[in-house]
Amino acid sequence: MKYSVLIIFSALLIACSGPKYPAGVEDVLLMSGDNRVELEKVFEHYHQQSDSLKLKAAYFLIGNMGDKHSYITFVLVDSTENVIPFDVLEYDNYNALLDAWDLIEEENGKVNFKRDQFIKDQETVTSDYLIKNIDLAFEAWEKPWASHLNFKQFCEFILPYRSSNEPVEEWRSYFLDEYSWLIDSMKNRPEPVMACTYINNEIKSWFRFDERYYEHPTDQGLSEILEAKMGRCEDMTNLAIFAMRAWGIPVMSDYTPYWANTGNNHAWNAILDENGKTIIFMGGEANPY
């Protein structure tokens, strides 16, 4: 009898002292080090507000944070780790860049980019940043062209604070201000594809593809995109995602890692329309259909 009571008591003790968050969330918190306090502030914030849906959104973001990171800088090095200065924008065009690369390898042997800074989201993202992202994402979900999205779709196509491995920056506020005219433009046709087309046409007016960025080793963040006004296909898809998710337009990225009959790879966008159909387009280049 004593042993039975002891076993039951031990089981209750283990149950009471177990993780208070969903399993995936607890895993990330265990990896977050000193930043765990910041991440838990997000949960406490929405718990105090008694907002169970935003709390679920916070669980989604942080529970999926384990493999999210930024490549801030790379350096070009030779086989002995000597750093070789290299900037793709120093060359007039892609062919000139390739010629310069060949000269570098003639002088230094085989060269490669080496990761210089690697930042993990769970160790650095702040509570203020996540709370602002969640609140603005929920406001975006209220737009009429986002009304067809269920919570799962909202979490996948509106809520995320990043798109790829770009530096983490607050982009929602910028595009809300920049494209505030969208509300008036969409009064008579509140369809997501139309909203996407309006914004993509504006992006096309100032951003362009530049093949020199094939040799740019990182995906650009918003501040770098706004300064350079050009980039490769991943930058184009990220830019479209930032601008459109800020306004509740459910846009995603798709890609092929390799072509079957040629070199390189490619990324492009897709949008989920009001009927649940996925329609491809290219941010800053080609509209849906």
C-alpha cells in the first residue's frame, strides 16, 4: 500500500512539474538561453489580455523558431582562410563580376564564401518585436480581402515575421504607411488577387532584378532592399511577401532548388485567392495570371 501511494504521488509530482507550454514551444525555450525571459513575456502579455487566439499565434511563431536564423555577413576566403575583399556592386555588370572572380582565383586559388555572423532567432528576438508583429498581423487579417482565411492559413501566410534567412527587421509598419492608398483603391473589388496586383505594380516601379546578386551570399533585409532597389529572385519574393502580408494578402514563396536541364535555381511567389486556389506570380516582375 505504501509503495502504491508513493508511485501515485511521484506520478502526480512529475505531471505538475512538467512543461507548461506545448511540446514544440518548450523545445525552443530550452534552446533560447538567456532570451527565454523575452519569449515568455509574449505568452504572459496575451495571457494577461485573456486573448487565447493571439496566445495560440505566439505559440505558433515561437514553436517554429527553432531552425530560424539570419546570415548577417559572409566573407570571401581562400583555402587558408585569408579574407579577400569582394562586393558584387563594385562591378558594372555580371560578366565583369565573373571576370573579376576568375582573376581572384588565378591569384588566390579556389575561393568560397564563409559565414561570418550567424544569429539564431530564439536567442535574439525580443518580446516587443513579436508582440508588435502579432498585433499588426491580426489587424491585417481584418482586411476584407483576407476574410477567406482560416486561422491555420493566417498563421502560415500572414503571421510570420520573416520570409527566409534575411536579417530580422520590422517591415509591417513601413508598408502600412507606404501603401495606405490601398484601402481607397480596393473599395469596389476586395479580392486578394486585385490587392496583390496593385502592390506588385508599385514594387515594379522601383525594384529590379540584377544578376550580380547571384554572387551576393545573403538574402537582403528590408533596409538593404530599400537602399539597393535591386536583388535576386529570393529578394524579390521576400519583398513581395513583406509588402503584401503587411496588408493581409496571403502570399507565399515557392522555389526549385535545381533545374533539370540548366544550372542555378529559382524562387517565385504564389497567392491564395478567395476560392482557395493558389496562383503563381513574381514579386516585382509579373502579376498573377
